[in-house]
Amino acid sequence: MSAALSVLSLSLVSGLCWGIGPIFSKLGMEHGGRSERATLVVLSVGATIFWVVSLGSRVGLGGGGNLPLVALSAFVVSGLCGTSLAWLLWFRGIDRVGASVSNVVFYSQPLFAVLLAALLLGERVTATVAVGVALIVGGITLLSLSGDRAVGSWNLSSLLFPLGAAVLAAGGTVLNRFGFSISAVTPLEAATVNLTSALPLMVGYALVRQRSVFTGVGRSDLYFVGSGLANAAALFTMFAALETGSVVLVAPIVGTSPLFTTLFASMMIPDVERVTRRTVVSAALTVAGVAAISFV
């Protein structure tokens, strides 16, 4: 398998796994769970898995013990800002403007990732890549518009929450690629550092705002653990793709995850999600975008 095909395959698997995670989270919340609890369980499951595997492997202790300080800092900042802070802003955006509007803005992150990679890493954006990114973002935007309407009345400043989340998530992807480019870090080590760094901010937020998420264990937690397993697989395969692949190639492909969420949800929870004409058009645009980028 060629290097480019390997990166493409890993990116697609990552997008698929990112798409599966929200389904388990949705099922958990239908059984009485809360989004804050889901986030903590997902991050904890991922960090635990990566630490156990890292400590049990023979390639090193993981967690960044032998990493250059600059590379380590890149993955730490990515975990803090690109994961924790981005998610908090995204959830805040959903509260302020509704899931539909917030998701449309948040899922534009592949566009920001490509722009930041071109500006900061000097990655080349060809016309084909630009068209592919536009098709993918357009397809995901169309898909997101099928959700709920905006919450009440809101002003344009409220869009800064999902917009900030999109930029931070995109910046996190660029930082991850930068970390790989200046060190011999493995995807396992990078994932361990990333999720370990993301946890403190989320735990601190929950302690201040939602202490109740730490109490009790319910059936919903089983679904959240499933989401954590899927997200851990998604993060690892995304890092494996970024280890050798450019952000310009990886980010747009990974960004197809909402399409996988909708397609799998229509099969697993058909009373919540249905495949509509809008879904089909969105899928066609997204697949066309992936195909365009694949030929780079």
C-alpha cells in the first residue's frame, strides 16, 4: 500500500470512528445521561486505554517522557485548546444558538485547518484540494441544516462560540502535525499526551459548574464507555494519519464524520434519524469531495 493510500485509509477510518462515537453518546443520554458526563467518560476511557497500552508496550513509557519539549508542548496545547476548550465552546454554542446553527459553524473546521496548515506549515493547497474541501464542508453543512432550529433569538456575537471552537479544533490538528514533523513521536505517545492534557480542564469545569456528573453509575455510562472506545480509535487513527500525512489531506477526510453518524444512526436508532433526500445529496457532495482530495 502506498504512503498516500495509507494516509487516506487511516483518515477514513478515523472519520468513521468519530462518527460512531456520538451514536453511543446519544443512546446514553436517552437513558438519562448528560452531555458533561459523556464528555468526562469519553476522555477518561481514551486516556486510560492509551496509558495502559503505553505502559505495557516495549517502545517506551509513552506520555511524552522522551519527547522534545517543543513537540511535547504542541501535543499538550492541542489537548487543552483543540480538544477541551473547543468542546466547551461548541457545547456553549449549542446552548446559545441551537445545535443546527452551532454544528454548521463547528463542522467548517476542515476549512480552517487547511488554511492554517497552508499559512503556518507551508502546506500546498491545490485547486483540486480546494474544491474537495468546499464539497465536503458544503455536504456536512447541508446535513447539519436538517437538525433543530435555532434556540429562541440570538445575536451574531453568539456565533463566536462555535466559530472559536472550529478554529481551536483546526489549530489543534495543525499543532499535532507540527509535533510529528519535528520529532519521532509515535501516534500512541501523542494520543496519550493529548487526552491526558485534555482531562484537567474538563474535570475543573465539571467541578465548578456540574458537580452532579461525578455521582452515581448508571446504564448510560455503558454507552458512554462505548463512545470512549470509538473516540479513542478515532484519535489514534487520525494521529497515525498525521504522522506522515499532511493536514490538507487528513483534516477534510476526517471531517466527514457527521455523515457517518447520520448513516449509522439511521440504521441503529431509526426513530431518531432517517435517511432523507437531503442526506443523500449531502452524502453525494461529501463523497465527491473525498474523491477529489484522494486524487491529489
